[in-house]
Amino acid sequence: MLKKNILSETFFVKGSIDKISKIDYQLVKNHILNNYNNQSRYTDNQYWYMNNYLKIPYHQHIQWIYDWIKDHYNLIHGEELYFTENEYIRGLIQQTGENINTHNNVKEWHLEQSPDIDCLLTLSSGKNTSYVVFEYDDGRHKHRRWKEPLKEGQFILFSSDINRCITENENKDLLINLSLHFQRIKMV
């Protein structure tokens, strides 16, 4: 008998939260915009990817987003998701002409606090589409790229260790994403 064992998995999952939910995306968007200042930035070092992220405090509607994603992911994939201990809620705001440089969210120096899964929920996207571009290797096929459009009201869950960037915002309006970070426990 030949049994295949998967040693590692790189993935992304697209989806949207049911319209019947009580989540008000405008409240979440306003919450992120209210924290759009230099004090909320992780750093002002323009060469470190974290300078693009904003620290976002707890909000009830963000908790509901987390609960919905966690419950549905567990139901479909049999893995329990929970927030990472520190800094699990972040905001990403791109002005016209800005892009997010290639990065991932695994801290090699602190794997225990690194997330397993990241989530981007697009709250405002404008008419011109921006993309998240995943960079990956597939065995002997190196330097592969896959791009997914960032659409308002949709989320993308993906492996935290996968390198990605977000293309330039070509709109007059801001491109606003909520960034959530999860660790997972396999259900037996």
C-alpha cells in the first residue's frame, strides 16, 4: 500500500461572511480610520514591513468577524483557530500610489508567538482592483506567483509563512484591509 504524507501545506481560502450577520463593516472601517495616526504605527522605519501595519484595539464587530471565521473554518477544515497572544488585530491602509512590500508574518526568532494563519478582510477597495500577490515555491518549480483580487466585503485566509505583497492602490480612495492573525489546533 502506498500512503501519501503531506509534510507542509501552503494555502489560501477565499470567502465572505453571510449578509445575515450583525457585523457592520462601516463601523469596523471607521474604527481603523480612527487609529490611522503615527502613534498606531508599529514603527516609522520605512524599510521594515511592519511600518505599513496599524495597531488596532479590540472592537465588538471585529470579535464577531473572528467568531464567524473561526467557527466556519473549524466546521469545514477540522482545525480550531484562536487569536495569537499579541497584536492579533491590525489595519492596513494604502493611499493612492502606495503598495505593501513583500513580507510574511512568521517571526523566526519567536515562533511561539508567530501566527499560523493570516486573514485579510477588505473593507474599502475602490473601482480599480488591487491584488494580494502570493510568492511561493512548489518543489522544483521556484519563484511562483498567484494573485487574488481584494474585493470589498471578502476575506482571504492564508498560511502566515507565505510571502506576499499588495499591489499599488490605483484609486483616489483609500484601500483599507483588516488584518487578523490566528494560531491553530488540529482537532482529533
